[in-house]
Amino acid sequence: MAETSVIPSSEQAGMLIEEDDAHRSFVERTPQWVLVLAFGVILVTFWQAAVDLSGVSPLVLPGPYEVLQDLIFTVTNLFSGGYVLDATIVTVVEVIFGFSLACVIGLTLGAIIGATEIGRKAIMPYVVAVNTMPKVAFAPLFVAWFGFGVESKIMMAAFISFFPVTINTAAGLGATSGDLLMLFRSLEAKRWQTLLKLQLPFALPYIFAGLKLAAVWSVIGVVVGEYMGGGEGIGELVRIAASQLRVGRVFAQILLLSMIGLSLFSLVSLVEAYFTKWKQRDNH
Amino acid sequence: MNQQPNVAGNTPAKPFLSLTRINKHYRGAREPVHAAKDVSFELERGQTASLVGASGCGKSTVLKMIAGLLRPSSGEIHLDGRRLTGPDKGVGIMFQQPTLLPWRTVTDNVLLPIEIRQGKAAAKLAAERAKSLIHMAGLTGFEEALPGELSGGMAQRAAVCRMLVNEPDLLLLDEPFGALDEFTREQMNVEFQRICSARKATAIVVTHSIQEAVFLSDVVFVMSPRPGRISKRIDIDLPRPRTPDMVTSSAFNEYVREIHHCLFVRNSEANHG
């Protein structure tokens, strides 16, 4: 069309500015990975300096080198099928079940709140009220209710992480523009048509934002459950290592936990990218 | 071409579209708002009417009542011999925003009304009709494009196609080109009245542009606020098809002046009252 060629779009204008290299600052010109790496080196240097200069006992704060050794030990143990692998499997299973449960509960509850009047008016206030409670404080109760096995950890993870899914699903379903709802109404769309063809696709970015939060929070839930209720997961390993003042080991195991969270987070992001392909074509 | 005289002698007794003493009250924050008061008008098949007026004069309210999106507090609306009480298959609507679904291609967006009303299978069968509409609207080559890849004017063209795909008897347009730049807007107006003439479509356009109203319409209804009512009916007796150079003709500008005067005098009266 003629109208696209006459006036350059804002993206085209943006590209013109970026091509003007002379006016870009050092930070703008350097690739991001270099910046990330450089900042990491600075952090580690400060860490080492703090340990060396303060004279704190390595039992309390080990240096980067000690932690690296513990990390290598932990990873080696993990991949050689040692006790770290056993603990990781337990924790991963707990996280997956907890997260899945949170998804089911969160999506269902969120859909009820977002798509029905009664849900929005009667149920939403309770969800908000419970959300303001420090949910970690419920951990002892969950141990009492569901025992010292994996069940209490799964329930704790689901309990902590279904909130962001619920609230984002509800908010997403309510985020459709009034004009589009009117269009669907003028087409005499059935309730389910409006929900599936209009509201749900619009809600997907919200829902996935909630799922990503839930992915991270479910790991928190599992660890809290393991701290309180023991068991055989990584949380228990952390507790034991800490009680033995093996701080480096604790750090290494925490890194392992964050890897579990990161993996789940990435998995959710991949699924999101698949479902929102149109967005990438949109913003090219 | 389709010379469209105003209410010609050979029309049947019953008008194609009639609004009879339509009233609409809203519950306002303090007192009820009388958004439409005794709005009555008739339209023959093939005519284009415009509702013009300042913001808050109830023109959009009237349009939404015809579309079945709002229920009149009192009064009746008849289209082609049947009473309208809600959304109707024979009525197509478009808004100021294109309201395309961003994850659907242009073709799938155009086919949405058929998919909603008759299902996916019927939409598939209508693909050819969608293609020819898209071609007519000058969007050839963009059939598989996503709305995000279109300019504002192109997106609004796609919305026109979507409105037409069910072959509605009555087109309702709520400030359809108001969000577009002036050049695109003029171009769209020319094309829209060409489409209307070619299909002998009956259309009601809500606008706050007097030029646009005169250019598109056979009849202009000037509305005034508080309570929203039709304060003046002006028949536009300009030949069709309308061409861009008509905008500078003296006859055209006489209509513009008349409507402008209507709006301006009413407004200043209201302000003093």
C-alpha cells in the first residue's frame, strides 16, 4: 500500500538512530555478554577481597575458590549418580507435581473469577485475603496434615504458587478491550466462543507471566516444606550441610535449587513462545 | 452509477429502517442521564445517514441501540419489516479502532463473523468470498498478514471487509476513520462510499467531522446534547459517486456551513442556558 511507504514507521526511525555508531555510548556499543561477564568478575573480586581483608573465618563465609570446590563436588556427585542425584530427583518430582497442581487450581479458580460475575464478586476477595497472608507460615500445618513424605512438600509448593496463576488468569480474562467484547456481542457470540476465541488468547501473556512466577515459587514452596518436614530432597541436604557449618556446600546446593527453578521457568517460556508466535511476528 | 435520490416516489410504504421515539436513560453518578430523547428517523434501502454532534450528544448511544448492544428505555426499532431487539445477523458494525484479533491473519479476521455464527466449516467455505472482499479493499497480498503488520488504514480496511463478509443489510459505523490521519481518512471515505454504492448498502455513520458526514451521506442528522436528540435533519442532494474534488465545491460547503451553524448555535444556546 502506498500509505506504508510514504511515512516511515517508528521502528524504521529507531533503526536509523541505532546505525549512527559515533553517538553511541560505551555501554550501547558493547555486546551484553561482555558486560555480564565483566560485572561477574567484579563481584567475585569483591567477594574474595572481603574474605581476605575482613578475616572472617572461612567456616562462616568461604571464598569463591572454596565454593567452587564444593560446587564441583556437588555437580560430580550429581552426575555420577551419588546421593545428590537421589535428592535432586526427589525435589524435582516435588516441584513438578506442586507446580502442576498450582496450574490446575490456579487456572480453574482464575477462570471462575475472571469469567463469572459470582466468582469476581464472591470468591476474589477471599483469594486476595489469603494472598496477603505469609504463606510460608503455613508450612508446619502442611507437615501436620500431609506428613513427612513428598505430599506435604507438593502441597506447600502448590499452595504458595497457585496465587500468581489465579490472579493473572483472572486479570487476563478481564483485560479484553470493551470494543472487542462489543464486536463479539454484535456477532451474537456464545459465552464459550467469547471465552475461547477472544478472552483466552488475550489472557495468555498474563497467564504465562503468572506461570513463570509459579515456576519459581513452587521451588520455594518445596524447600520450605523440606526445611520443616525433612524428607530426602535437596532442602534436607541444605539443612544438614548448614548444621555442619559447610557453608560452601550450602551455596552449591542452593545453586542446584536455582537451576531447577530456572529449568522450569525456561520450559514455561518455551511453551509461551509457542503459543504467542504471533507476537514475535508482530514486533519484528 | 447508482444515482440515489432521497426518498423517491417508487419506494414502498414501509421504510427499510425506522426508529420510533427511542429514549435511553442511564443511571448517572448523581442523577439519571437522558442520553437519547424521542429519537425518530427513517431510512430507505441504499441510503447513507450520518449522525453528527458534539461529544456526549448521544450519537454513539443511538448507534449502539440500533446494533442491539444497548437496550432502548422505550421506543421501537424496525429493520426490513422485523423488530430489532438485540444483535442481528442483518446488521454489521465497525468501530473507531479496527478491533482485529492480533493472532489471526487478515483472512481469518475477515471470516470471524461467519466462524462465530456458522462455525469453522462455514468459514472455510467462505474463504473465497473473504479473498474477493480483501482484494476489493485493496489489501491484495496481505491475506496472510497479521494485524500488527498492517498500517492503521489497512487495518481499518480489513475491519470494513469483516463487517461486509456476512452481507449485512445495514452497516453501522462508529467514527470509523476517526483514528486515521487526514489523508488516509479522505481516501477511506472515497472508497467507503464507492463500496456502499456498488452494494447498494444502507449505512449509518457516527462522526464528529462535518465534512465526512456531508461527503458520505444522503441525509445528515444533527444531534444536540442534554438530552441527546435530533435537532435537525439535512438532506444532502449531491450527485453520486462522490469524488474528492467535490469537497471544494460551493454546494458541498453550503451544507457544511449549514450543519456547522446548527451545531454552533445550539451549543452556544446550551452554554448560556
